[in-house]
Amino acid sequence: MVLPDFDELRRQKAKLIGKSSSSGSSSSSAKKTASEKNKPLEFSCKKAVHVPRPRGQGLTVKSSKSANTADPRFNPEVSGGFHSGRFADDFSFLDDYRQSERSEMKQRLSSRKTSEEEKQDIERQLTRMESQDIARKRASIESSVRDELRTRERDLIEKTGKKAYFHPRSMVKKIIQDRQETDLRKSGKWEQFNAKKERRQVAKERATSSMPPRSRRVVEV
């Protein structure tokens, strides 16, 4: 029986171990290179992120927390302030539209094909439109009077250096009433207007006196 050569076996084993280790290291390095290819650059979260600042002195960058968003339509620095006279001039075409709509409703009201319910509805709409026209006319007159008083006060401040005075609404109403009375007297309609006003006041007092006081009202169950 021939005994194996232990030295030869030891050398062959060492060769096999060396080949396996070299092949494993080369494959792992190849895999590492393929995984890191085109990989984004990573930063540590422990370091502060650099914020680019504009060039110049005295300029600061506001943080996103302090930044406030605003609608430019309601910003007077961008869109300007509201002027009632200018607004009325820009939308004056609506008056022609209301006039045509009112004439059309009156034609429907006089038509025989219109039912009684529709006629009542049209009458209510016409009454509401007339009251809205009266309110718009009053607001326009009040705005024009305020503009006149403001212009006169500005001229006096520039010429004499007086302090600014803001006219109250009661004074504006008194000026409007005086002008209305002057116009009615010139046209000869002042007596008619005054008589109508007195009849309206009497009817209002009569309706108020006919109502029982709250303490004497009896609620029927």
C-alpha cells in the first residue's frame, strides 16, 4: 500500500483556496462598480444646506415660512383703489341692458298669453328693479357731492394751509336735499312733492298708531 504525499496535498489545497478567494474578490468589486454607476451624490443630513443669497448689500432672503401669498386683484399697489364714479362709467352699458329688459317685461305684462302668476312675478321684478335704480341714483348723487366737497377741501388746504376736514354724512344729505328742493322749485313741482311726502307721512303715522303695543298684544293659541 502506497501512502499519499501529504506535502503535495497541502500545496494543492493552498492553490485551490487562493483561486477561490481571488475570484470572489474580483466578482464583488465588479458588482460594486456596477451598483455605484450613475448614482446621485449624497449629502449628510447633519450639515446645513447652503442657501444662495442675492448679490448686494442689505439684501436678505426670506424663509418659506414667512413668505405670504396674496391675490393681486385685491392689492391696491398692483390693481389700484376702488373709485365708484370710474366704476359706474366703465359699466354704464348695463343701464341700456336694464332698460331693454324692463321694456321686454312690460310687453310680457301686457300680453294676453301671460298667466296671472307670471304677471305677479313680473310686477314684483319691476318693482325691485325700480327700487334698485333709485338706490343707484342716490348713491351716484352722494358720490358726486362727496367728490365736490373733497376737491374743494383739497384746494383750501393747498391755498390757505388749513387742517383737513372730513364732511359727515348728515352734511352730505343736507346738501343733497337742498339741491333737490332747488331743482323742484325751479321746475314747479315742489308743492306736488311736498304734498306727496305729507300723505306718506300721515299714512305711516296711521299705520303705527293702529298697531297695538307689544305689551298689550295677545297671542291666540
